[in-house]
Amino acid sequence: MNNALVLKVVGIVRQKLKEQELKPRHSHQTIEQILNESGICGLGPQPMAEFRAEIYHALGMGLCQPGTLKESLQGFIVDYQVFSVSELRYYFPGDLEAEIYSNLTELGYALKTLVGAQEPVWRPKGMQRHTVKRKLEGRAKIGNPEYLAYLSYKPPQRKNTIVKH
């Protein structure tokens, strides 16, 4: 992603989070909602997840403790043997993509795109495609409703786009 864009959006998110401190808790927006309102949308699940990860990383949020990423990933793959990039990013929102990729590769995982899939899937290197597909179809998508809404957010369409002067 464009580093200048990330820095600009991080500034927006920081400002909104600071403004929310004075408001009642029930009216607080999630970082994902703030990102959508700032115009980040429609990139597809993987780029949306990676953009969110860059924001979390810049804010210093959602990071594994130093030296624990590999151990945390091992726990994750015990729970979910196959998973998409956006599903992985739900649990590891601020960790660097290169570190995650390196650790998963070391753990015997490969990133492959299934025919007709919206995003690549992490799977054990020896696992057959039909097994991967069956395992993904056999469970609900990982993430809470707000996160899943963020990944597929499209701004509301204006009904009247004609401007009268």
C-alpha cells in the first residue's frame, strides 16, 4: 500500500479514536467503521485485510508480543487447518505480513489460490485442493460481523446524483 495514504488514514483514525474518548461507550466506532467512513472500501477481502493490518501496525495495536508470533500461529493452525488471508488477519491484525508469511512457510504452509476463490488460502503443503475446499466449506467464515462487514463494505449509493445549481 501507499505509505503516504497509510499515514494519512492513521491520522484520521487516531483523531476519531481521541474524539470518541469523550463520548458514551455505546456510540464508539470500531477502527473498521472509521476506515470505511474515511473512504477505504471495495478493494476485495485480502487487500482490505492487509490495509487494516497496516493501520493496526502503525497504531501499535494487535501485535503479538515479541518472539511469540510463531507460537501464536502454531496455536491458530491447530484450530484452523486451512484459512484465507483475511481470516488470518482477523486474529493477527497488526503483525507484519512478511513475518507471518515467513513463519507459516517455516511451519510447512503454502499460500495458494483456489479456482473461483476471492482470495488465496493458506494450507499445509501436501494437502489436496479438494480437501482444502471441503474444509473451508465445512465451517463458517472466521471473524466477527463488524470485521466481515468491513471486508465487503460498499458505500451507500446516492439516489439523486444530479446537482442542480
